[in-house]
Amino acid sequence: GAVVSQHPSWVICKSGTSVKIECRSLDFQATTMFWYRQFPKQSLMLMATSNEGSKATYEQGVEKDKFLINHASLTLSTLTVTSAHPEDSSFYICSAPGSSYEQYFGPGTRLTVT
Amino acid sequence: AQSVTQPDIHITVSEGASLELRCNYSYGATPYLFWYVQSPGQGLQLLLKYFSGDTLVQGIKGFEAEFKRSQSSFNLRKPSVHWSDAAEYFCAVGAYNNNDMRFGAGTRLTVKP
């Protein structure tokens, strides 16, 4: 089956620094990938849609200058949290659409900003 | 836009008992419906999905769900719960173009020995 990986699985960074999270489709190509944010014991909230070869589409209320998305190739999308603050601490999950309308999810990246 | 409601935040069942997790959706057209399971600190795993056809769909791990258009529901069921089923369960509804999947708030399942 389709596999989506994320790296790193867990990252701690200091306030004010930037951190990059990678999302890869391992055995299929993905012209579109999705980035979600999940707070503890809450649901997934769609942050943005990453499009290969074009700009990402951000959901209302998501700061595009803070959450930089780059879809570098058909198998890689990156999310960079710039000038991170403690309130950015969260679980970030990416996904890629499959051939039958479902989405394949990565294992997630837990970001802790100190 | 579509939306999903999972009325039960937390459910506790005894091991071996039956389970039903509720999901109601709102969407103007025929929805694409999904159930995902998430273990702590993990990503989401697809349990089953419904697009069309037979309204009773079978999934992995012994789960099934029934689409009821008249009730706008897609409830997840399992006849006999195992301790390993303890997790968070999310119902989701997607649009035909696959670019907008919305999730319910999730139901946390606890299994008592």
C-alpha cells in the first residue's frame, strides 16, 4: 500500500528559531499533499494544501509567512515553522491523496518549542 | 462545505462487548465517508471507506460501517472489541475532488478488561 513518511518524528526547538518538517510519499507520486495540525485530544485541522510546482493554498487563519510550504518534487513536501513560539507546539501530520479518494497519512511530527 | 459531527467524545466498553461509534455528516451531494483510527502519538490508519454501492461496508480489524442517507449517518461498529482497539477514532467526509477532507472531533475508545 501507499506509504507516507515524515521526518523528524519529534523535534524540540528554541523559541525564535525555525524548524523544517519533511513529508515524503515513498512508493507513489503526489502532486498534492495536505498539512494538518492536531492539538492534544483534538481533531485534525487542515492548515494548507501543498501543490507541486505552484504555491500552497492556506486555510483561513493560517499565517502563510509563518508556515512556509514547499512542494519540491512529486514525492516531497516540506513545512517550515518560522520564528517558532511555544504556541506553535503541536502535532503536525501530512497526507497525500490516494487513487480512491482516501488520504494516506504520515506518522506525524511532534513539535515542542521551548 | 462539508462537516462531520461525532457526538461521543469518550466511550468505554468492556473487552468482548459490541461497539458502535456515531458519526453524522453534512454535505449537499453524495459524500465520500471514511473512518480512521489513531493510536497515541501516531498517524491515522484508514479503517474503511464508503463512496457508493452497498451501504454496509467492511473494513480492517473486524470493523464495519453503515451509510444511512436518510439519517446522514455513517456509524462504525464492531461485534466484539479487543483491548488493542483502544484508540482515537475519527470520522471524515470528503468531496468528490479529494481536496477537502473534514474530520470530526474524534471519539476516544477505552476498553476495560
